[in-house]
Amino acid sequence: MRILVTGGAGFIGSHVVDAYINAGHEVTVVDDLSTGKPENINPKARFLKLDIGAGELRDLFKDEEFDAVNHHAAQMDVRKSVVDPILDARINIIGTLNLLENCVRGRVKGFIFASTGGAIYGEQKEFPAKESHPTNPLSPYGIAKLACEHYLSFYKNTHGLNSTILRYANVYGPRQDPHGEAGVVAIFTRKLLKGEQPLINGDGMQTRDFVYVGDVVRANCLALSHNDGGVFNIGTGREVHIKKLFKELVNIVGVNVGEGYGPPKSGEQKRSVIDFEKAKKEFGWSPQVFLEAGLRHTVDYFKEAGS
């Protein structure tokens, strides 16, 4: 297949590109490198430094006949979306619409969208949340992802563009950026390896569903052949307190560091955990790498990278 991956220089997108190329697909990467890294780009992929909102995207779709588009380019920081919701909407909504319009013009057959199960449900009423759970996002980031899901429904009904929506839990693993606000595993790991004090936001009793990037990549591979489309949670169904995550990382890194606390952050829910049974039933996906093993892989990566 000929596949366009947006955000293919980023944390998750670059792993997806690697897997697609290893499976024999022809991959083009579009990334503006605002957060993606050139060293993450697979040398066998065609690379274009381009914003997904740019008019030049139209030329790419004229020149190429893509069978599928995998859309990972995004403003992915929940806290940044709270501070600057206009920027978040420009990238995550308008940028996605520009991509979808070009998919229609280019007669793309399938679209895989990286959505969020961690932010789209808001304060959950059921644990773990199924895909049918009410969507009440607390942040502009979650609102934008939900808006894009609705646009995808429109494009399917109006233009016949089939889409598979993957609602990720909190993804972690090698290549996650420890600089900035997103990715608590990467942030904690880097600080512990550097002998610095990580700060737990709030009381540390908030929970998250941490899913390893390798498992997320498998979901993206399976989604290529899932022609019926739909919305699927990609998580572990297991809640982890941030305090517990901190203690696990302290043990794995092998340092003697106590807990440090900072103020809670706005726009973040208290409990987040999602149910993956639909993905298991419809295309055979379930998580295979659980927290301790995944954290060890992640710590090893940051050690080798010099943290």
C-alpha cells in the first residue's frame, strides 16, 4: 500500500512509519518538525517538511495516489491547549480539515485517525470507559479531537471516506519527548536519570491508563485491513495512580528520590481508564506489554540516549 503518515517524525508516528515500512508498504511522511525530530524519520520513507494546514498539501495529493492516510500530526499537549485554545484548534481542527479535503480530492480509500481516550471522555462515570461512554472533554485538546471525529463521520457519509478512529490512552515508550509538558513517563524518567526531582501534579492520586507505544503501533497496523472503520479504544483497561508510577520508575532507575509535589493542572481529569474489548473483538487487538516491562524498555532507551 501507498500510505501517507502525518506526524511521522514524532513519538508515535515514527514508530508507525517503521512498522509500515517493515511490512513492505511505501510510506510518505509529512511533518513540520515543530515537535518531531529528523532522527526519528525512517530513511526508507519519503519525507516532506510541511504543515498539515499548508496549501502545498494539495500538490502532494495531486502527485501521489495514496491508498491510506494515517493522521498523527497534532498539537498533543493538553495543558498547552488550555493556555492557547486557538493554536490548538488551528492545528488539530483546521489542519485536519485541510487534510480531509485533500483526501477527498485524491480519492483516498482509508483514513486512520489518532484520537484520545485519555481526554475525550472527561470525568468518567464508568471505569473503564467503553466507546459508548458520554464524551465530555475538559480541555480544548479533547474538544478538538472530538470535533474531528464528528467531521470524519461527515466525510464518510458525504464523500465515502472510510475512517478508523483509535482513541489512545496515555501512550509512553521510547522516543517520547521529555522536554515540555506532555508525557509524564518521559518527564519523570529523564529527571530521575539526571538526578533531579520530578514533581507530581496535585496529590498524585489521579489515575491514568498507560499503554506502551509498541502496542499502539500494532493497532495501527491492524487498522489498515479493518475495512469497516469505527471508533476503538486503545488502552490497557488498568488504572495506575501517578504516585504508583513514580515509585515504579524510582525502583527501575535505582535511585533514592522522595516524592515531590506541585500544584494540580487545569483541564486534566482525576481518573482515566478505557476498555479495549471492542478492538479485541473486531480486529484482534489487545495490549501485550504491561507497565513494568514497558517502563523498563523506556528507561533503557533514555539511558542509551543519554536521557
